[in-house]
Amino acid sequence: MSNITLQDRVFSPYLHQAEIAQRTDSLAQALTEVYAQQFPLLLVVLKGAFRFAADLVARLDFPLEVEFIRLASYENSQSSGQIRTVLGLEDRLSLEDRPILIVEDIVDTGLTLDFLYAQLQARQAHQLATVSLLFKPDNFRGEHPPAYFGFSIPPAFVVGYGLDYQGQGRQLNDIFREKPSAEV
Ligand code: IMP
Ligand code: MG
């Protein structure tokens, strides 16, 4: 695999689609053990998690429901810490007394998850957990770490497999990592 350029930045190959698929298999197994009898609601956080969520649910062979929400926080490649709901959950959807599994592409500072947990708890959702494909523990300063994650990664900016840089790169099948400017 070779480097790619998106706008002004260069990214090098980081996680191959085969590794992603293998980790998704293991996550699906772990989730099946916990949720198979529980009829969970999977809450997919758009846009970044769309590919991971699709590949994950394809491996979950038990009753569940899927809903989507869209939050926006990111400006360029730094978490702004300011989050807003762009697409919310319908009011009629009851979140009480059922397990909710938030599906994320990446947990970075954790501020998005804090915002989401607060919103869901305000609607009486109390059985909450998160599965995230990627987790950057060095940047994390939130209250709700993901209970399940595919890869723990250093704090470099990554794109591909749903994740974008200024709207681009979501269609890439592998995950690429930004090269430090000295190496470009
Ligand atoms: P957090 O609120 O800092 O945890 O960031 C959460 C959101 O920021 C993620 O759901 C992504 O949309 C975005 N994000 C964080 N790190 C990256 C990255 O390395 N590449 C692309 N998007 C990222
Ligand atoms: Mg996201």
C-alpha cells in the first residue's frame, strides 16, 4: 500500500482491512456473549461509524435494533470540545429499561461520548455501553471510556473506513495515519 494525500496532508498505511475485519470478528463474539438475549438498541454515531457499524451488525446474529444519530464536534483535525446534535433520536423512541450500545468509529478526548451519555441519561437510558473501533487513550479525558474497542492507537490523526479529513477519505477500505510533517 502506498501513501495517500487528502487536501494538504499526507497519510501512510496503518491498519489493513484484514486486521480490521479480524478485530470486528472478535468484538462481535464478545458482544454476542453479552447481548444475545437482551434485544439491545445499537445507536450508531454518524457519520464516521457507518462502515464499522455495517460490518459489525453483519456479524451479530441475534435480535437487535439499529438507530442513528449525528453529532458534530470536529474542526480540522483537533477536537473542538463543542458538540451539537445534527440528527437526533425520535421522541417516541423509548430508551428506558433496555440495553443501549453506542457504536463509534473513534473515541478521542471522550467529550462527544460525555455529551451523548448526558443526553441519553436525560431520557432515562441507564444501561449504556460503547463499542468503538478505535480508541486514543492518551487523549482521553472523558467520564465514559468505551467498554469495547478494536484498537488502542497513539494520538495521531487517522482517516479511512468511515473516518474523514475535511469530509474526505471515508471510502478508503484501510485506515491511514497522518505522517508527522518532518517525514512528509
Ligand atoms: P472526541 O469527542 O474527542 O472523543 O472525538 C470524537 C469524534 O472526533 C469522533 O467520533 C470522530 O468523528 C472525530 N475524530 C477524533 N479523532 C479522529 C481522527 O483521528 N480522525 C478522524 N476523526 C477523528
Ligand atoms: Mg464519530
